[in-house]
Amino acid sequence: MLETEIKKLTAAIEALTKAMATAPVTEAPVEAPVVEAPVEVIAPVEAPVANEGMDKDTLTRMCLDLSRAGHKDSIKAKLESYGVKRVSELLDGKSLETSIAFCDWVTEQVGEIQ
């Protein structure tokens, strides 16, 4: 059964190949390509990280970067000015404004060391 079907398909392919070989070649008219005007892409301006909200891990990583760059005492002083000793305490127990102010300060300090 399969062999007969294969033979039929092979015969059909050969017949089509012969028909295509003997058919006259007519060229289709070529249309002019459509040229679109270039579109100017403006990159979106990213808001500062602190305004988008910063998670504990990101803030902690940024504080570690600052500490390694020699700003350990200034981080401690800033945290003490908010009445906490650790970043996690600041984010868990203080107001949103205090957390945002600290995030802004850290972002500014990281920008200065880069």
C-alpha cells in the first residue's frame, strides 16, 4: 500500500517537473520597492531608581558597594541620623518618606563613586 502511494507521488512529481521545464518563463512585473520615511526613535528617560522604589536587596547591595569604596562611616552616620543601625531596620520600621530619603542619598553617593 505505501509503496503504491510512493510510486504515485513520484510519478506526480516527475510530471510536474516536466511541465515546469517545458512551460515558457514569463517574468512578473517588478514593482518599485516601498521606501518608508525614517522614524526617529527617542529613548525613554529613566527615572532615578529611588523614585521607582527600591527593594531591600538592591539597597543593601548599593550600601555594600559604598562601604567597599570607603564610605562605611558616612553610611553608619546616615543610618544613625534616622535612628537605626541597619538598612533592614530602616525599611521595616520607618516611614516611607524616610526610606525614600535614604534611597535618594544612597543613589546619589553611588553615582559619585562611579
